[in-house]
Amino acid sequence: MTAAPLEETYLLPSPATFVKDETGDTYHYVYNPAGTEAIKGELMAGRAVTIIFYSDSSLPGEETAEEYINPETWAHYTPKNALEGEGGERINHAVTIVGWDDDYAVSNFTADNPLPPGPGAWIVKNSWGAADQEFPNHFDWGVDGYFYLSYYDHTITTPESLNFSTDLIRNAQAGMKQELGVAKYDYMPVFADTVRYVHLDQPASMANVFHIEESDGPVSLRSLSFQTETPNTTVTFEVYLLRDGYASPLDGEMVCTQTKSYPYGGYHQIELVDRPIFPVGASFSVVVISQGADGQYELANERYQSKLMADIAGELGAPLAYGVGVINPGESFMSFTGADGTARWADWSAVVDQATENSLAALEQAGLSEAREQAAEANQALETAYAAYLEAHPEAAGSKELPEELLPYLAAYQQAGQVVNSILDASVSGALDGFALYASDNFPVAATLEREPFTDLGLEQGGAPHWAARTVDMARRLKLMAGESDTLFVPDAPVTRAMAAQVLYNLAGQPEGEGASFPDVAADAWYAPAVAWGARTGVIRGYDNGDFGPEDPVTREQLASLIYRYEQAQGGGFSGEWAYRLPFADLEALSDWALEAASWCNMRGVMTGKESGHFDPAGTATRAELATILTRYYQNAAETVKEAAEPLL
């Protein structure tokens, strides 16, 4: 089996909308062009769109009158939804929209029913497939398993785009091992009403706190995810590495923050490039501030019907599934603004416990227990009377009609049930506190973690992380640098000229081509293609004697020159007259030939010097320094490209 992590979903507007008539009893269909454009936009972005609609046959091989589909053209149009009253159709089948045809003619649809009001159809993939296609296609249906669905079909419901990451699949095929874990509390039943949103005028936020166990880590934070409800919601993520004995989700060092607005509600995941690293034993929080387009703040809570709700429903003849929410102290927190304008954090488990207690008291005050007892007594009376009737009239066994003499018992039971329902309705509508009717879970705030492969970065239990652990991780993930082995990076080892050539070659995307050869570089050396590329582009230079010196260590000023020559090969660097004051105490030790390179690297934040305020130009560059300088350059180049592209968007 193959699994792909879900990255993004968008809950799109539907092309089929409905408005109530003047009586308020039935609805009238109204075509919504914004829904059509939204679906097209997601398809153009490379995401398929799922919908639910009414199909003549919702199961393969099912007999059908082919009322709404033309089997000659495989064009489908349902002209009436169940919302529109008697004779309407209820949704019964899920399919995936993969394309469209604006010019698809109305004449393609069946003439036995009303035709669509205009041309245009979705190209839809049914899961059944076609008999002449490979697995999983089985059935002789549609055009190779596809069909056309009119833009104006009245039953198109719940369009949702889905985007999955295929990195894990590709990496597995390439033989790469990735150990991922999702930091998330519990999984309530995944049904439509599993997330409840509360909208507040005052600032509010929510947070989940997670702990890195020895079996988990050390890890890097790969991505963050959250669910939103309304279009154009802005979500801010803040990640804190918490102190021991933390008092709130903010009690620590902020190690990451990111903000993004989403055009539609749905499930969203943000991939992090510069990932925080968490050692074994660490605790971290993911704080989410979600604000809708109307300025209101959203709190999202996973919930489902509680056992109390299921018990009541069962007593009234309508059994329900129920969920159990488990919220332990210290797992989830909510922040709210008090009357004095001060933000306060509260443990969500305590909030739920108190709200449930208040809810039970309010329901009892409304007479829920008494109403349930009366409904149970009325039901028992009905069953007793019915049993006595069957004993006297055995010929009535199996009859679907209740004898007239038992109707008063049924009416008493129904009336008692209505009293219970009125209390429940008041609770759901907000007249009572009905918290106890729902099992509440933690906030839907999740983090995806990737296990760190290197064991020499100080990430063990109680260890002090190496100062370059984060940039080493980034250089590894970007495939700019590899470890000395699968488990050792050796961060403090010196950088050799061969290493420097290889990582810059990696940064360039390993382009093919011939280059100058050096007598001390074997043709089959692992770094030979990199050295040839560097000589061809001018990034790499040999010694006066013609050698390259692959094992010679690289000094910090030499590394600055290599980075700068790479930048110049991309068309960058200083041009014309320039002046820049280097802020280092040992400038007299910097070689004249390295001044321009060091100035550019410092000005762009690529090389910032050491903590002592020195550049240390003659010092040997380490692998940790190379990883840091390289990733800074990578991020700097990415920001430059982004800034240059923004006016064109």
C-alpha cells in the first residue's frame, strides 16, 4: 500500500446554490458562477476537486433507468435537487472533477428530461473505471471511466480540492529512509461536524504543547498544520522551545513564526525550510492565531456527540455513535482577553471540565433528567400495552400498523420525547449551556516531525545542541551537504577544497559539461565533476604549479572568495564603484584579494563573523561553518528571486 500525507484542502463554493421561496418551505436553484471559477482555479493549480452529486447508479452494476445520463455520450445532468421539494434527488455518489469543457454542447445531454440552460461540462473521473484499462479500473462504464457533468447540475455538493505530498513516495522509491511522526492529540471521528469554531471579537489564540520522547527524537520540525472555516482567514503560527517548568505556551524562546492567508476554509499545512531542531527531552508549543476576514478571532475545537447525547438519542429510538475526548492537563491551552484587556492563558482541560460541569447543572435545572424519566416511563407503558395486545390478538404479530387503542400510548411517548428534544434544541441553540452533550478534544493544531539522522550534533537527552545543528539539517535536506556517514556529520572537521567544490556544485544543480583537469584530480574521484564544473565557470582556481590540492584545508577568507565567485558566475556581486565598512576587529589580517568577497558576504548576511567580533580570515573553515554560510546564501538568493518576481505577479 502507498500513503501520501495530506498537505492542503480547500472547501470551495458550489456552482449549485439555493434560496428559500417566500413561504420559506422550499428552495429554488440558483447557478453560482463563482463556484465554477473556483473549481477551475484549483484544477489549474494542479489539484483535483472532489464533489458529491446524484448519480443514476451509485454502485457498479446497479440497475438504472438512465434517467439523467445519456449512455451514448456519457453526459449527465440532474435538473432537480431534493432541497427543491417533491421529486428532487438526494446526493448519493462521490466523484472527482479533473477538467472542463466550456463548449460542451447542450445537445449531448439526454432529451428525455429538461436540458441544461447552457453549454459547458466538467470532465469527471468515476472510481469504477473501464473494463479495458489496467487495475484499479474494472467496469465497462463511461469513456475510459470518465464522464461529463453539466455545470448546471442541481446536485453538485461540497466541492473540495485536495493536495497530497508525494515526497515520501519518491524518496522511498529512491531508497531514502525518512522517519516522520505527526504531533497531534487524539483523532476524533472524522465526520463533517468534528470541528467546532467559536468566533470572538477580542484577540484569542490556541496552542498545543508537545514533548520529544527518547523514542521520538531528536527531530526537526518539518511542517505545521491547522484547519480554518471561513474564506480569507489569516493564520499565524508561532513555535516556542519551552523552558523547564513552563507556565504557558509562550514561556520559552520563539524559534519559528509564519503567517499566511487562505482564500478558502479547509485543512492547511505550512512546510518549513529553516526548521527548528528539538533535542530529546524538549517541550515545544505550537501557538495558532486565526483571524477571519471580518476581523473576528477563531477558536477551533474538535468535538463529537458525547455518550450522554448517544444515550438520550437511543432512548428516543434514534441510536447515535459517540466520541470520547481525552484532554490531559498540560496538553492544550487557550488564550482569551479579559474585561481589563489583558490576555490570559488557560489550560483547555480545566476549561472543558468546568464547562461540562456547568452544562450538566444547566441541563438538570432545565429538567432534562425528569424529562428523560417521563419518556422512559411512556415508552415502557407503550411496550407493556403492546405486549398485552399481542397476547390477546396473536394474529396481529408482524403487522406494521399500530392498533387504534394503542395510539394514546404512542402519543404520550411522542409528547415526552418532544419535551426532551425541546431541552436539547435549546441547548444546541445556545439558550442553555450544552457542553456536556459533546465530547471535546484538543485543538486541531498539529506538527510533523522528522527524525534527525546525525548523532554528533549534541541532540541527545540533556545535551547542548551544536550551534550549527539547524543549518546542518537544512543543508542536508536541500542536498547541499551530506554527512561523513549516515549517522555522523562531523561538524567541526575542516573543509577541504574538494568539499568546497562539491557543495557549490550541488548548489548549482550539478550541471553537466567539460572543464579543465588538474594533474592531482583523478578522473574517477567523487569530486572530479565538481572541480571540472568549477574550473569551467571560474568559481574554482588551481595553484600556480597547476595542481588543485583537493585535500588542502580552506580558510575563511578563501571560502568567502569561493562564495563570491559563485555569485559573480550567476551575474551578481558588486558592480561599478562601491564602499562598505567591515565591522571586524582583525581587518588588518584580511588579504587584499579577499576584501571585496568578504565585504559582499558580510553585507548580504552570508558571513557575519565570530562571536568575538573577529572575521578570522586565516582560520580554517569547518563543515559546520560551511553549512551555515551555504544555507544563508541559499536563503539570501531565494529572497532576491522573490523580491524580483513580486512586481510581475
